[in-house]
Amino acid sequence: MNGLLFRRPVPGAERGPDGWRLRWPGCAVMGILNVTPDSFSDGGRHATPEQALAQAKLMLEAGALVLDIGGESTRPGAQPLSAAEELGRVLPVLRALSGWPVVLSVDTLKPEVAQAALTAGAHMVNDVSGLRDPEMVRLCAEAGAAACIMHMRGEPRSMQERPEYEDVVAEVFGYLRTQSQTARAAGVPGVLLDPGIGFGKRLEHNLALLRGLDALTGGPDPVLVGASRKGFIGVLGGAERAADRDPGSLAVHLHAARHGAAMVRVHDVAAHLQALRVQAALEAGG
């Protein structure tokens, strides 16, 4: 049984002496809800509140445990967005989704955006910069919000410019463990660890991290893997368009689940949940 602790009410969580603990069996699904015009896969498809809510409804009905709402593209080469622009995209959607029976995550690296999003109804923060900013740690602790800590080398606009590692598995996993300890010591109630597939990594780095997942999932913190439709899948599977990479995404995420991932972050929620349920039944002997 996997779980994540909050110190604020969360749909589906049980209240205990230390806060609200969300528990789930096996590998859960986080649905990607990009309210951006320029995300690498679905930019512009859910850019209006109406489009975003329609997609949220589909993902919730399919069985997503978490909806991850992002207003700034973090694709390789993406240019930074102002906090005001990002808030203008995510706040209307978060306010409309507040009260829905689903955990709401805000995908941002800006503390001011995270603060406003938590006030508007988000339950957790997905920080692709890995809680590097002490202000992000502080506000998550004060709000009682769980955080997803992702590893990224550099920043989105430059992260794929000659990324180098001596030992990518040791460096990435070591960073995540250190950031988790720092966050917990500061009062962040619960963390998910994300190795940041595709964020400042070449093909061989992504494969090494995925092959070495046992070393991270064997620790005390739940692990999230997000490889949905990413470029390395296109390279391996011969799919130039991001929209054609769902079969490869399923392969990667099923591998992650077999090796202990507690959650996967995906575009196609329904297909992933079907595949994960079948795999779970096979592993349990029916």
C-alpha cells in the first residue's frame, strides 16, 4: 500500500493524528492537465477553462487519483513565463475544480504561483526544479501540502544542452534523497520523488534511471515516474509525433510499476489504468 501525508484536507484521505494520509494500492495515475498553448504534446488543446474542465472530467471518470495542472510549458527549450501569466492560466481551472473528488496538484517552479494555487484549492505542489528554492519548501510546509520533488539538470530552456553525469543513477537518486530529507526537516508532510526522465538527460541517462529504479523505490518515499510521450520514446519506438508515443509510454510506465513506482504521470489516463489493472491481476495470479 502506497501513501502520501498532508496536513490539509484531501479528497479520499483518512484523517489521523499526524494529518490526512492518502493511501492507494499498487501504482496510481496522475493525469496531466496542461492549460498552455505550447506544451510539447497537447499544447493548446486544453488552454481554455472549458476545455480544461472537460478533459479533467474525462480523466476523473477514467480513474485518475491526481490531476496535475500546469500553466507553463517545461519542454526542452521553453522560455520562462511570468508569474502573472501562469496564474492567469491555472487559477480559473483550479477554482473550478475545487471540491471535485480528486487530488489537485499544481505543476510549477514559482513559489508565488504555488502559494496562490494552494489558496485556490490545490492540495500539493509538483516542482520540476526539485524544491531548490527554500521559499517553495517553506510555503509547502506552512500550507501542509505534499510536494513532488523532481530532478532537473539546469532549467527547461537549457537542460538538454550537453547534459553530463559521472554516475547518473547515483547522482539523481542521491539528490532526490537529500532534497527529501531537507523538505521533511523543514516540515513538508509528504513527498513524492521523481527522477525527471527527459529533464537534462540523454537517452542513455533515461534508460539507466529506469533500469535502476529499484534503488529508489526501495527507500521510504513513494516514487513517481513521468515518461509520457517524451522524446526518447519517439527515438526508441520510431514515433516522431508526440501524440503517437502512447504505446511506448505504456511500456515504460508498466516497467516502472513492476519496479515499485507508486504513481505514473500520464496523458492517456484511461489506457494506463486499463494496462496497470491487467498487469496487477497477472502479477497477483488473477
